[in-house]
Amino acid sequence: MPLSQERRQAQPEALLSYIEKQIKQSVVSGELKPGAKLSPSAVAANLGVSHIPVREALTSLAASGYLEHKPRVGFFVRTLSSEDLADIYHWREILEREAFMMAIPELTGDDIEEMRRLCGQMRKAADSVQRREYLHLNRQFHFIAFRRASSDRLLRFLTYLWDAAAPYTFAGLVDAEKAQWDHERMISRFEARDVDGIVELMTHHRGLAVEAVARWEARERP
């Protein structure tokens, strides 16, 4: 399991929380690829901890959907499938619709300007194939509106669903140019406080990923 030197050296949280966070970050960031098997002893050695809390962390992450546990076989990063992504996006669509209804009337001029700034940075990152930076900026862009809903619980649910979808986005299956075009159209709709327009555009935006994974499946799993 690849982890940076900085991650191995810093353990500010309680041990179990620390281990969960490091494994989760490796899954969400794409360091651990879909289908990869996680050996508790290897993870423990990499983090410099006992294998017992590592196994507890893996079990917890499997229960929350970040990993898959196959009894008597082991723990794996969840594999990609269009059905799985469609399910994630189904619940995202429901929650994001509610978030937009609550948040869009509360957006400020500074929020819109920050969206424009991030959109410009995303354009540069997309052009230079800096995918990890692009996706980091992408999440910042979308969560500006979500935070205006002023619900910590809603934000936690959306964060989980975005984390669950992250391995698909890091796989590089979605055309960044098409996604970026959607972002640029979103700004004018946010500025107009057009809730229905944003909901419609986000449905199309999420659909790009589902369609891309379905095409990938057709090629890789005949």
C-alpha cells in the first residue's frame, strides 16, 4: 500500500482513526486501484503499527463501503461498475437537489467569484493533464454551494458519496473537457440563482461518468 513519508511520520489522531484515514485517503486518491487486495500485515508494516488495529480499520471501512470484504479471502478496494456508480449518483442526485434548493438562494457574490477562480484553475489543470489537482479543485468548486445549505449532516452524507465515487473519477474515464464545459455553464446558472437549471445540468454532469464507466465495462468485460 503506497503511503507518503509525511503520512507515515504524522499520527495526530487516535490510532484506529489514523489508520482508517490513511487507508481511506489512499482509496479516494486512487493510490490504491480498484480491485487491489489489502494485506493487513503489509498495511501494518507500512504504517508502523500493529496488525490488530489495521484489521479493525479494514473491517470498519468495508462496513462503510470504502472496501469490500470477502470472507476467508481478504479485503479489496471496490471494483468499478456502472451499476455501482449509478447507485451512488442516484443518492447524490436526491441529496444534491435538496442541497441546491437550500443553498442557491444563500450564495453570495464572493461565492460566485470563488467558483470562477476555481473554474479557471481547473481549465489550466485539465489542459496540463494534472488530474489529481483537477479533481481536488473540482470538489472545492461543487462544495461551495453545498456548504451554503448550512447542514453539517447533509455535508457529511455528500462527502461520503463523493468519496465513494472518487475511484471512478481518478480512473480517468470521464472526458475532462466535457466536464469542464459543464462547470463553466454552471457559473451563470448559479449567478442567476436558477435552481432548476443547476439540477438539470448536474444530472447531465453526473451522467457523463456513468456513461464513461459503461463504455469501459463494454471494452474490458465482454
